[in-house]
Amino acid sequence: MGESTVTTLEGRQGPTTTSPMADDRRDGRGLLGRIRAPRRPRLWFEILLIAVSYWTYSLIRNAVPEQRSQALSNADWIWRMEHHLSIAVEENVNHAVNSVTWLIVGMNYYYATLHFIVTLSVLVWLFRYHPGRYAAARLALFATTAVALVGYYLYPLAPPRLMNGGHFVDTVAVHHTWGSMASGDLKHMSNQYAAMPSMHIGWSLWCGLTIFALASAPWVRILGLLYPALTLVVIVSTANHFWLDAVGGMVCLAFGFTMARIWYGALPHTMPRLVPAPATSGVTPPGT
């Protein structure tokens, strides 16, 4: 009783068929295990998911109330804290870089575009060459972004260029470029008081770590690490963020990777590069 095989009159084991649920129990997987199992990503679904997710992120971020007085008060506190920590050099960096027109204009465009272009490019690279790791890496990125929205709501923060009594240069306004959705003619389309955490840092560090962990060419891995470092210089030089905003972005990324680790049982870069072949159906062919 309870045996899963049938013995024939000749003493041989005959073919048996088990249910999919029994199969899942036998190989240690239940419904949750099947949901977690990496699958080859579908292009149309990923395009739709990324588009809807980015639109939702922008919508929610810009729908957070612009609590100007609280945001300015928080900026003053951050600035005092950085002085206490002896890291309040953003104003000097801002003025120094702003004195080199071609450099600061380039940084304005860098700030406006690369966080989207590079992040999307890394997702495409993962989709094409690391399909087994794609879902876990995407989850880390999405979880990072989701927790950042909580930060925008709970801790409104004015960027340095909007501080009361500050001497920062709004490089977009001065040089008439479109380096930030929160500056110039586009400022009414974006929440200007969502500086903490910096998703330019969260996303660029996700890109950099992913490239460093998975790229085979040493020079590409080095570029992966340089990308978030350069992004840090850009967000400070353009007076869009404090150093501590970058720390907030790093904390969000740590949360994102933690969620991926909990869900998949491994960090994205440690998972198999290719999607594992489907498990057998659990039907033993006759004569085997």
C-alpha cells in the first residue's frame, strides 16, 4: 500500500503515470517552486513590462506631493550633516565643473539620457546572452525602483540647486540645456523634491555590478565599474544630488538584490547563464 509502481505477473515493473503535483512533490518543487523557476524571457512581454513599469514609476514619482517646505528643511539638514562629516564639497565641485562649459553641458546631457539608455542596454544584453539570469536581475532592478518610490514619499528632499540661501549653480538653466526633467522648461512635468534616493546611482550601480560580474572582457568589466563612479560625479556636478542621496540609492539597490536572493535563492550572477531544460513529465516509457 502506498507503492508507486505496479508489479506484473511476470515480476516486472510496469509503466506508471504520476500527476504533475506528485512530480513537483518528488523533485522538491511545489507551485511556488514552479513560479520561481527561471524561464526563457519572451520579448514582447518584456518590452511591455518595461514600458508599463517605467511609465508607472514616472507617474507615481511625479504624483508624490511636492512638500516644498519639508523638502527644503530636509535639504538644510542633509547639508549640515555633510558638513559635520566633512564631506560637504558638492558646491566646490559644482562651481569647478561649471567653469568648463563643454564639460558641464556634456554632463547635463549625460544626466538626462544615460540612466535610461545604459539600463535598457544592459537588460537587452542579459535577455540575449544570459536568459537564465535575466529574471532575477530584472527583479533586483524593479525592487530597487519600487523601494525608491517609498523614499520619495516619506522623505521629500530638495536638490542642492534649489536650496534656500545656497550658492549652487543650476547648470541646466545657466547653459540652456535639457539635462534634467526637474529644471528649466520641463520643471513643471516632474517632482522637483524627489532627490532622495538617487536612482541615477541605484540604476547605474545595478548596471555596473551586473557588467562586472558577467562580462568576459576585462576592459568591459572596468567600464562597468567606471560607469556608476562617473555618474556620481555627474549628479553632484550638476547640483541635482547630495553625496548622501547616492548612499540612499545604494541602500535601495541592496534591498533589490536581497529581494532577488530571497525569491530565487541565489543572486542573479550566480544563477545558470542559460535556462535549464524542462523537467521530464514523470511518465516512464514502456520497456525501460
